[in-house]
Amino acid sequence: MSEKSDRKMYAQRMKQVDGLFERNPTNIREEMEKLGFEWFDDDSEEDRQDEIEEARATPQNLNQERLVAYFEGQIDFHNNFPGLFRIEKAVKEPNYPLFRRYFKRGNERLMHLLLQGLRENPSDRMLLSDLWLLHEHRPILSELVKAYQKGCEYETNLKKFVRLAEDFYDNTCLYGYDAFQSLEASNISPEKKNIVKTVCKNSRIVRKKR
């Protein structure tokens, strides 16, 4: 397949998937399968254990108590919540079961926290990755794409930009979105666009090897 036809295919898939999420169908799995995606059920013992841990998880400190109270709608958002969330994710032993519970629920308030944090630091890879994780449980492709585009435009460190562009591609390509085409058409600097071309070429090589 030529690069031109490859780009055309991704553009078509992008429109199909975007249109699907905009319609917000009741059976997202069935509609995705119609577009050619394949689903795999993984009801493993590890998954069941995760569910048990999530159900039993409780806040272990004041930061976690405040975050849970916010996620549960008991208190209003505060500007320091994204910072508290980052602190709790960065400790040596994060309370993953507690936070994972809200990702799996597609918690609206969690999405608000992530987006607010990204308004303060658009190129924060941890927050962008968490937004992608939330998307896995609550389809928000348009928000995810906008966040990555803004992050790539905002990042001035070119080494960090490379990793951000790779994340953008990896976390959106399965949904039919061509991140590299999007970046090449964006308002990023010529230097960044040259980097995108290199990253794009390398990613195609990796995909062919697979």
C-alpha cells in the first residue's frame, strides 16, 4: 500500500470513528465491529482480582480523601486537585485500585480534573496518558485529539516533542485517527514538522516489521 493510499485510508477511518462517537450509539461494541474493529473478551482471574481490589480500595491519606470526595460529587472542584492527583500518582506505591475504579466508570469529574490540569500544562504526558486511559472506558476521541494537538503545539523541548508525537500516534491510531497527518497540517514549527516526518517514517517501518 502506498503512503498516499495509507493516508487516505486513515482519513476515512477517522471520519467513520468520529461520526460514530458523535452519534453516541447505545451499543458501541456492535457499531465498532461494523467498522472492522475486533473485540477480545478477557475475563481472566487477574481481571476479577482487580475488580475485587477496586471495590475494597479506600483512601489512605488526606489527598486521596479529597480526590475521592470530589469524584463522588461531595465537594466542588479546586484548582489544586490536578496537582494532588499528580502527587498521588507519583508516590512510590500509588493507590492504583482506588483511582482505577473511577477510570473504569468513565467518571465525568475525573475527566474535568484531567482537562483542567492540561489547561495549566498542555504537554503533561502523564495527564495525556490518563486522558487516553479514560477514553478506553468512556469514548472521548475528540477531546483526546484536541488535547494531544495542543500539547504538541505547546511543547518547546524537541526531545520531549518526539515522545509526545509518538504518544499521540500510539494512543489514537487504533481508532482510525492519523496523528501524523494531523500534525503535519497543524500550525507547529517547520522544525517540528520535520521531526514528525521522521517519527512517521520510523513508525511505518515498525508496523511493517510487525
